Amino acid sequence: MAQADKPLVYPATQGADVLHTVAPPTVLTIAGSDPSGGAGIQADLATIAAFGCHGAAAITALTVQDTRNVQGFRVIGAGELRDQAAAVLADIPVAAVKVGMLGSVDNARAVADLLAGHPDIPAVVDPVLVAAGGGGLAEEDLAEVLQGTLFPRATVVTPNHDEAIRLTGGETVPEAIADELLRDGAHYILLKGGHRNEDAEIVTDRLFSFGQEEANFSHPRLPDRGYHGSGCTLSTAIACALADGREIVEAVRTGIDFTHRALRAAYVPGRGQAVPNRLFHWRNWEAED
């Protein structure tokens, strides 16, 4: 606590010079709010900051959750969601969009319409349907609507193993999953390997475009700590790399590498799952001149 006659001054404010900083790329995240800070909008903004980008956010839903599971959620109306995102897009040159939890069919359609009006902006869609703890995060019929409305607007879709099976009506073969989801119009599908072959020591994530596997990315399997927000971290990291101008394969590689490092440095803030440390490389600003 600062003394009454000695106001607290942070180091960055001590100098008289004003820094004329060029604005970094802006990444707009459209997702739900997680009050625990482990996933959702909060995780996305931490990831965006770690990449040195400017984070903008449109909130789709207010959730009641902790690091263990989701207890409930309330969806923001589609009109209000559309207004949030439209205000950002009208003001700031957005370099990439990340779409996470939508919660409702109406919100999926609203975001699809927004992306259709900005076809030059790359969009990463993480089709959030269920939380890591098993709690539902979407209306029952959202999966079908995502395929017909939002996926055609996506640069890359990043479902986890369970989401991919649900989106394809029970398909389990990776090539068949990719073909079915790509048939709905997405440019690329990233099938994550974390929940597949869980006894394997190496995790392999596979990037597909229609009719072929573009690339695969392997890394050692980490101890299962029930990570909270890993999917949010990965999809947002890919969006940041795309905002930086990287091609899709390199952007996905960058996102996977960042997420793996964040998971290696994960911590347990509460009584549930571990949270990826998105600021694992953060410098000590107090030590700077």
C-alpha cells in the first residue's frame, strides 16, 4: 500500500517521454465468459496478449463454472452479440477472428453473417459444445447448424476428438471425419490427437484440406492433469499467427507449439483442472529501465 504522501507510480509512468507505438494486429475473439479465468474469453485475451497482439472481444454467453466443471450458462441475444462484434469491426482493422463458444443456433447464424461480410479476415472456429469437465455449453441442435452456416465461413475448424465425433454423427476414422466436415465448406480441419490413443506417448495433430492431409504435428504426451482451456488456447494462438501473416501450416504449427509450452508450464489455481500458463515467457517488466 502506498503511503498517503507518496503516491504509487509504476515504472512505465515515471518517464516524461511518450512512446509512439505502432498498433499491433488486432484479434477479435467471439466466445463465452469463464469467471474462473481458465477458458473462454479470459483465456483468449491472455493468449492474444502473449503473442503481442491487441485483443478485442464480443461475449456470446455468461457461464457459471470453475476449474472443475460448468454449472450453467446464459446466452447473450444474437442481436446484442452482433452489435458487439460489428462495433469492433467498424472501428478497428481486425486481422483475424477466433470463434469459440456460441451457445445457441441464433448466435451461430449471427456470427456466420458477420464473417460473410468480411471474407478477407481469416477465422478460426473452435466448435465448443461441451466443457472439459463434461458440462454442456450449447443448445442440443447447435452441432447441425454449425456445419451448415458457420463452417463455410471458417479458415480452419479445430474440434477435439469428442466434438468431431458428435459433429459427424458418430464417425471415428480421422480421414472420414475430415472429409465430412470439409464438405461443409471449411478450408481446413485440424483434428487434435490429445484424446485419441491416450496410451500413446506421442500425440499427433493432423491438418486436412479437402481430399488430403496437409501436415501433421507430433509432440510428447504430457501427464493428464485435466487441462482447463487448452482448446481455447490453441485456436486463439492459431488466430494470432494468422493475424501475423503466417500461412496456414506455419500458423497451425506455431499455435500447437505455443499451446504445448503453455501446458508444460500449467498450474492449478483452484480445486480442479490445471490451467495453461499462457504467459510462460512473460518478462519481468519491473526489472526494465
